[in-house]
Amino acid sequence: MTSSSRISALLSAGLATAGLISALSAHAQTTLSMSSDYEPDTMMGQRAAEFSQRVASQSEGDLTLTLRSDIRSASHLQATAGGVIDIAATLSGALAEEAPFFGISSLPAIAYDLDEAHRLYVVAKPRYEELLAEYNQILLYALPWTPSGLWSKAPIADGDDLKDMPIRTYDRNTQRVLLNLGAAPQVMSWGELKPLLPGGSIHGALTSAMGGVSAELYRYMPHFTTLNYAMPLNIIHMNRDSFDDLTEAQQQALIDAAHAAESAGWTATHSVLDEAYAILQENGAKLITPAPPELQDALEEASQHVVESWKQKVTSEDRELLTQYLESRPER
């Protein structure tokens, strides 16, 4: 079995079953559009497909989702607010462009493992719901990306090795941290990164091990340093009017599918991470774990300004939520 087929099978295990497909009726009564910026072979692309199947199963074919990928995450908030799309699966950093609080999940050196990322989500969830309501939307569920690490052409020992390096990153928070270290980071989507890889103009990429396996980044950047830098969320949100237009049974089916997708997604992330590391090593990539202390220290120092900058953009109540979460973390 190839690397891509193995990871696809892992992501789908226990979720995309024949039972889900057979639950479809001959013709659905209602069809909703769902936008995802990720291709079907990526973790979040697979998760979107699984959610679509769950919705069809829970509603016994009365409600179906049509997946589309022609709208970028940066436009999801407004497109969903305006009813251009019914549902969107959006990287939290993209939502933070207009509502800065959503950047809390990708703040550096805040959550170091999946348990902490989930605790942060529980603390922040009511605020996410409030903010989405201001844009005429509801929160369906959220899933974590596996921890962010650094893919690179050469091993990175400390902050000095990042100077002037062209690096792909996924949101403004991470871009600012890398700028503080003298790198040359560019915020770009997955679709924007992939065409640049063969030409070698990008020397590093901040993303997860899973993301690197899906795109076979190890072919271009064979070193992966496990920074556990941040665990941003993919947030699935829906136009409020589209939800209200559904029948009560359809609404319940959608909510039940969302709850099931969230529970299964968080649980499966641990296995996905282990499998990604195994595939990475099988393909000759160099797994650097833990990260060199000098590099970790440099990142944490460069991150302090980013956290303070986030605090200046949000309300005092938002800052208190971050404090509440930080005080709940075990001592290090």
C-alpha cells in the first residue's frame, strides 16, 4: 500500500463505512453547499467528506452536502454570512483576519499537545459562538490540526538558521514570529504552496507532519522538526438562515452529525500523528524530535510579541479567557 493510500485509509477508518452510503435515499429533499479549502487527500479534506457522509446517514438521505473548494478560506466568513455558501470549514487563522479572537488557537507556545489544545477549545468555544453570531452564523464543530512543525531542506539547529529563509506559513501569527527571527515567511494556502515546491523557491514550511505526508513534502524538504509550536483549529461554521430553513428533523440530524464528527476527529488525531511519523521515516525523511533547545528557546522568545499583539486586538474579556486557560495548564 502506498503512503498516500495508507494515510487515506487511516483517516477514513471507522467513519466512511458502507452503512453510511446505504443510508442514502433515492433523492434528497434538501442540499446544502459546504466549502473546504483543502483537497480530498488532506486530513481536513477527508474530514469534510466524512462529515458529508454522516449528515446523509443521520438524515436518512433527507439532507445532503455538496462539497466545493473554489472559495478560499480568507473569504469564508463573508461568503457564509452572505449566503453564498451554507457551510464552511475554515482554518481559524483565516477567521482571525476579521475577528482576531479566532487567532487564539494558533498563538505560539500556548498549547503544546492535543489535550491542551482541546482544553483551550472548550474555554474559547462560547466566544467563538458569540462572534459567529455577529456574522449571522452558528458554530457546528471544530477539529485540531496535528501539531505544527517545521519542514526544511536542511536541519535547523537554532534561530540563526532561519535568517532570510523563504518559509511557507499558514496565518499572520506564525508569520510574525518568523519575521521576528529574521526569516522571510509568506502566508499561503495549501493550493498556493504545492506548485512552488518543484522549483525550490520555498526552503521551509510550517505545517503538521500529517500535512507534509499528504503533500509529500519530504521529497523537497526532507527534515521535519517537531516543534509542537501550535495546534490551530479547523472551524466548521454555518449560515444561520440556512440552518433555520431546515426542518426540525434535518437540524437535529446536522447537529448529531457535527457532534459525532467532532468526537471522532479529536480522538483520531493521536493515531494520525503516529502514522504520519512512521510514513515520514519510511520515506527517508529525517524526524528531529525533540526540537533543539536553542531553536525552541528562540521561537518562544520571538513569540512573546505576537501574544502581546493579539491581546491588544481583543477585548479585556477575551484576554481573561486566555488567562483562565493558561492558569489551568499543568506546571512545566
